[in-house]
Amino acid sequence: MGPESRLHQILRTLGRLFRRRPAGAIGLCAVTIIAIVAIIGVWIVPYGPTDANPAAQLEPPGPSHWFGTDVSGMDVFSRVVAAARNDLAIGVAATLLALAIGTPLGIVSGYVRGWHSELISRGADILQAFPIFILAMALVALLGQKITNVILVIAFLTSPIYLRLMRGQTYALRQTPFVEAGIVVGNAPRRIISRYIFPMAIPPALTQVSVNVGIAILLTAGLSFVGAGVRVPTPEWGSMISIGAPEMITGQWWVATFPGLAIVVTVLSFSLLGRAIEFLTDPRQR
């Protein structure tokens, strides 16, 4: 298939996506724009995201500062745009790491019977029994307030989602005729998993990825809001809301409002993206 044929196929698939899943198409476009802003944002903002100007404290939105300034005189617009890179990087990295941890454990516990399968499942149950936010705060406090540690903690705490999802998918697929046929003809368990089960089980997990990116961003913002996440003055939406929340009482609403809106738009976009992924990974819909 030549480049022109591939491009035509891609455009045709996107056209069907817009017709059949308009919400998913909107999410795909929104996430693409957010990702572009996250990549190039630090080079296009009018001010340095950590440059404080004591003479311009709590200025309202205007021509000089589109989103106003915070209590330190830092430009809110520049910080909101720059924070997209940190929040998106944490959310995507933590979710992909959680997928990498939960998927093999879920497939193993769903396909292979025995004490180790039950141990994996009961371990996931115990982990999910704890309040995720409280446990995240404790683990970040134990490991230290670094972005890498925040990623590891969120990935560890959200991996049971994929473990349980892949375990259920594997258990259901294991009893299907085409998998049983593969076992009968003598395929090794590793080949059965890689060729028969994994390709059929992974699409629901990929759909869940987009939702979990939003969850990871919310969890990151929550940790930063209470002072247990990304350290100030590193631009991060949750810490910006924490800084601006006390100012809302005295009428300086813009400090917390704009980073809050950024979280809402980003999480909603990733939630809608799940519909697009569901459409693109299901051959029956395409």
C-alpha cells in the first residue's frame, strides 16, 4: 500500500469517526491541540512561567496579562500554558506505566490457575481497598516530592484497574472456541496469550487509557493542591489553584479559575477521546 493509499484510508477513517462518533472526534481534536500546546507552550508564552514581578501582584486580566497575575506577580496565562506540559507528562507517563504493569499481571492471573493467580488478584483487591488519594499522599511523602515519584505512585495505585480489566477479558476469552482450538493443536501458553488472547483483550484497556489519563491529572492536581505533589514554583495546575484559592475570598478570582478551567477542559477531552479510541480499535465499527 502506497503513501497516497494510506493517507486516503486514514482520511476515510477519520471521516467515519466524525460522522459516527462526533464526541470522540471532538475529544481527539481537543487532545491534539492540548498536546501541541504542551510541547511548544514554553516557547510561545509572553512571560517566563516562574518569573515573579512584585510590582505586578494580583493584577486582573488585561492586555498585559491575559489571565492576570498571582500573588507573586507571575503571569497566570504563562503558567497555565507551561503547566500543561508537566500535568500531561505526569498523566500520560503514569497511565502508560500502569498499563504496562497491570496488563501482564491481569493476563497471567486470568489465564493461569493457581495460588499465584489468587495472590495477584487479592493483592489488587487490598490495594484498591485503601482510599487512593490518602495512600498517594503517604507514598509521595515517603518517597519525596519529585515528579518521577509522583508518576511512580500514580502508576502503582492505578495499575489494578488494568489488572482487573485484563483478567476479566482473559478469563472470558480463554473459554472461547478459537482459543480452545489453539490449545488443542499444541500451541504453548505463551503463544496462546500473545497471538490469541492479547490482541482481543487489549482494545478495552486502550479505551480505558484515555479516561485514566484524566484521573491521573486530577490526582496530580489534588496532590499538588495539598502540598504533596509538584513543588512550587514549578507550574502545575493543582498548585496554582492552591495558591489562588485564598485570593478568591478577596475577589481575585482569576488566579484559581483559569488553571481550574484548564483541568476541566483537559480531563473532559481525554474522557471524550475514549470514544474515538473505541471506534478506531474496533474493526466492526470501522
